[in-house]
Amino acid sequence: MGRGNDDESRTRRSAAVSPTTSAAYAIEPSPDGILAGRIGQKHTERFRSLEEARGALGRGPAVVALPRRSLFVRTMRVPNASKADVRAAVATQLGLLLPLDPADIAFDFHLTDDVNTEGRLATVFALNAQQLEELKASLAAADIEVSGFVPSCLGSMVLASQLRVPDCLVISQSAAGLGFDVIRGGEITYAREAPTVAEEDSLRGEIARTLAAASESDLPIVMADGLALPSAEFQSNESPLVDLASHEAQRMHVSLESPRALMEREKAKRAAKTRFTVLLCAAAAVMWTWVFLNDSDVNRAARQSEARFAASLRTLNSAVTAAEARLLEKTKLKTTLDRAFAPKQAIEDVLAVVSNHTNDGVWLTNFSAEFGKPLEVRGTALTNDNVSTFVADLEGDQRFRDVRLLFANNGTIEERHVVQFAVQAHVIGNLPIVDPKKGGK
């Protein structure tokens, strides 16, 4: 087995992928050596150490591919919920899935599109947390900036997707030799590593062992990294390792973290939330103080405005009261003048009316009338009947009220029997020129 070219290979389809990513390169470390590839290049290179790879590839963040031999790949049904809820559900099942203490497992998962009544199918990737911490320390010592720790087999998923082969076995180079990744329905179901083999028969033996371990009878073979196998259905010069830094791989949002890193990240989130809450409270306090002070200024201005308005209103009320008093005085004066010069019934009219009520047996001797006082009439009659008739006539006249006979005395004039009388009546509309003061004596 060796490298071949596209013209000589027996392929049904080939693909060239040029991923665009923020990472500068992808690197797969292992005790047997380092495999790395710069983004935008098709081929990978082998290095003896991380420092050598760092020196050759230069600075920039790196996607770190976790070796297949250290990685556990499992599938399980999870609730069709948010990733945070699924993570909690997976964490409770790790002890049943893996031969490790759940507290010592670094894991992440990929949610597939396979959903049924039992939930969504998830592919779980797990690693001993101690191994991950040791790998972090080695990368830090080599001054390699890490953008994420990704299962190396995910690159085969990306390549299979690019080739549009949902079911296949992808064979590629790995840091320890060859990587064998089983893809079923576009998802990783099994991954293993084997030493590099030179003979085609040996490679076929590794393929058979991989399919048997994955409980697969037969799958199309995809040879990646320019590896050649005459009977392979697909061949590509692309490297699944470099594909780990592609947008398609990044959209899977898979990056393993140790429990300690998760705790530190959650602690940082809580600290950030606490800081935000404190800042929010401080901002609220400042805002409340500003509102309070501004409200105090507004209230002070409002009170001053109200005081000025109240003073103006009092002045206007005083002016209105004075005007009303002057109007009342003028009204009283007008009433007095009207009563004096335009009474409801003139004195001469009253005298004429009273005279018209006398009969042949009555003659008037005295007439007394003043403003606001009852009318008093004195006279002489021949008989008492003449007096009664006169009084009755006055009572029946609407110009008078409260008509009453003051006295009727019998007398003689030149030996003739007569009746001297006095009648009092209130003339309607006869008001005093000036109203008497209330409560006055």
C-alpha cells in the first residue's frame, strides 16, 4: 500500500475541500509522534515533538485532534432538549457507558438528526480526564495556543459529508499509523487505530477487523490523505485531520473538557454574572439617586411654582372680592334710588285708588303714607255698614294687603250721628328707601 494519484486510482468520486477557519492548523499528538497540517493545505506532516511542530507551523491557534486509541465513542438516546439539559442527562449515564469513574471523564457529544419516540440519538465522545490534563500541559509547555480538543474521527465525518457518502469506512493517516472510522447515516459509530501496514492484504485484514468490531458486514471504502487501495470505492487527497478546523466541523460544537475545566468555566460564568449583577445594582442605585435628586429638584420647582400661583390666586381673589363689594354697594345705591324715584306705586296713585273705593256714605279726612310703612287712612262715615263696605273694598284690591280696621268710634256732628274710623293697609311694592340693618336697634 502506498500513496497514489487521482489518475491512477480506481475511484467513483473524489473531493477537494478548502476549509476556512479561524484556527491556523490542526495537530494530533501521540506518544509515537505528531501529525499536523496547516489550514488550506491538503497534506499533513509528521514531527517528532510538539516543539518541532510549533517551530515549523508557526504561531496561531490549533485544533487539537484527540487520538482514537485514547478515545471512547458511544451512542445513546437522550431527551430531545437543549444541549445543557442533554449534557446533564449524559453525565448521569457515563458510569454505565464507560469503564471509568464519571468524575474522571472528559466528554462531549454530537446530537444527530435521528429522533424517535425514545429521544434523539447522540454520539458521545469521552476521554480520561487525566490524559486530557496531561495533554494540555504538554501543549502549554510547547507554547501552542489551543482553540479546542476535538475527536480526530470527526474529520472523517466531514470528509464523508463532502463526498456525499453517508455510509462508509474512512481510512486516513493518524499520528500512530492509520485511522479507521466507521460512518453510518453520516455519523461516527466506531473508530480505531492500527499501525501503518505496507501490504494490501494486511490492510484488508485491518478493514475486516474494523468492520467486525463495528458489527458491519460491508461498507464502501474511502481512502483519504492520498492513501491508495485499488479496490477502494472512493479516494481523496484531503486530510480528515485538516478538516477538523473547517466550518462544518466547528458547527458540530464538539470540544472535550475535563470536569475541572467545566467547573472553572461555570465558576467564571457565575463570577461574570455576579459582576454583572453588582454592576447592574450599582447602575440601578445611581439611576435611583439621579431620579431622586432630579425628582427633588422637580418637586422643589413645582412647590415654588405652586406658591407663586397661590399668591397670584389670592391677589386675584382679593381683587374679585373688592370688585364684588363695590358692585354690591352700587347695586344697593341703585336700589335705593329706584325706590325713591321710581316706586312700584306712586303716592298720588295710591291716594286716587283709595278715594275710588269710598262710597256715598264715606268721606276721607286724613291720608298718611311713607316709604316702607303701612298706609293709614282716616275718615267719617254715616253708618258702620259704610265703614265695613269701604274696608271690604280695600281688601279686595290687589294693590293692598293686610288691610285692617284700626278703630271705628260713634260720634255726632251738628246733632247728626256719624262713625269716625281709621284703616291701615300695606301698599304692595311700598318698600323702605334703605333696608334696615339686621340686628340693629
